[in-house]
Amino acid sequence: MTDIKETAIQCLKDESQAVRDLTVYIDDYFVKVIEFLFNCKGKLIVTGVGKSGHVGAKIAATLASTGTPSFYINPLDALHGDLGMISKEDVVLAVSNSGQTDEILQIIPFLSRRNISIIGMSGNHDSLLSKHALYHITVSVKKEACPLNLAPTSSTTAAMAMGDAIAVALMKMRNFQESDYARFHPGGSLGRRLLLKVKDIMYVKDLPVVGKSETVSNMLAAMTKGRLGLVVVLEKKKVLGLLTNGDLRRAIEENKDNFFNLDICKIMNPHPVVIHEDETLTSADALFKEKKLNMLPVIDSDNDFVGILDIREM
């Protein structure tokens, strides 16, 4: 058991050290690479085989989702017709641990003849890939985390981390914001919260509302029917106050003998927090957290009450 733990811990230490060692390569040369990619008018095509291919696919996916048009292509497929997917304005990022991978080297002449720029990423700065690339990013590691120093472990982690560094550097240059990220991830929770508005998910039917002169009995009936644990008190469509289950419990404890004769305006919260229907769910979430609330009355541009937002629906 101890050997298993120590082996796993050492693996993580070796890989984390391999990533830290990459910081020496984040220099002025790296900045030139990023500036070149930023000014690319086409796509950034990532290629690689084996483990490097898996790393390349991940890099392309990260780039594509953070504002840099990109996709992965297998060099074997490229040799059998998929080179036609690469246009003259594109840039190819070739990932190879050794920098001597045959499948990568075989497509270089075809790319060169079409004047397609190549950026190499390998652990060998003196490799053939490095010599034939316009730019070369070094991702060398001292040792693999594999106990035999054979299986790609530290090297693949380092390459993937460098790919992330490229992606986030380009995000910085593009001033890529949360709203931009959401457009590329409309199915995710972040995209949903940034793009959807309060009016898209608020309750609008069978709302628990009463007038200020309503009886306590009718107010209780409205709260029960609404099943949201609150009642909104209105006056000419405007939110006059709010009554929650907590407000009711306190009112009952303080007025045990006279509860049903109470004036609703005496027990409601006369200054409830409200939210506009056109606010994003991100803004609503921040308001929920700031005010420590679970429900919010929703108003429109005329300050008329139009619905209720439930934090559980976000």
C-alpha cells in the first residue's frame, strides 16, 4: 500500500516539476510566436500522432473554445487527402515529442510548397521538425514520470500545459471575456447564465400576489397555492412589499391571539430586493449571493411586477 501511494505521489511531483521547468521557455521568443498566431488570418491547424495526437486534439479544442479558430488533423489523414482542408492563410502547429516523427515529417514538404507556416512543438530543439518550422516551441522534460522512464507521461503533460499557455496568452491578446466564452459554450452552465435573462426562466403563472388590503386568510391561501414560500404585495402592479414563510412565523409568534386580524402591511417587508427582467442570470446569481436570498420579485421597465425568479431554476 505504501509503495502504491509513494509511486503515485512521485508521479504527480515529477509531472508538476516538468510543467514548472517550462517557464524558462516563456520568453521574448514565445511572445513572438503568440503575436504571429494572433495576426494569423486563417485557422490554427494542430497535428500529431499517437499520444502527441491526443494532446494536439485537446490543444485544438481549447483554442477553438477560447477564440482562436482551430481544429485537429491526423497527419496520416492529411497524407491521404485531408491536406485540402488546410488553406494558405492557415498555420500548422505540429506536436511531436521527439521532433522526428515520420508522419509529421512527411507532410512538411507539402505544407512548405504551399507556403503554409509551421510551428513545431517538441522536446528536441535540434530536431528536423525544429529546423523546418518557422517557429519552434520547446517542451523538453528531464524524465518521464513513468517508473521505467518510457511511457509518455511528463512529456505529454508538459506539451498539454504549453498548449494551454498558448491558448490563454491568445485569450489575453484578444481581450476574450466571459460573454465571448459563453457564445462558444451555449450548452454549459456558464453560457446559460451569461446569455439567458431573468425573463427567460422566471415564474409568470399562478403567481402568489395579494393587494395591501387583503385579509391574512386570503394571503395564506395565495402563498399555499403559489408553492414558492412567499407572497408579493402589490399596489397598482407595483411591488409594495414581500411576505415570506419566515415573516409569517415571526408574526405568529409575536401576535398569537391576533394574527388573523393583522394588517398585511404591518408584517410584510416594505423594502424587498427586486430584479429587472432583462438582467442576465449571472447578475441574478450575484444578487442572490450578496443578499442571501432564494427568491426575487421581477419587475419590467415600468417597474411593474411581472414574475418571480427562483434560484433553484438557475
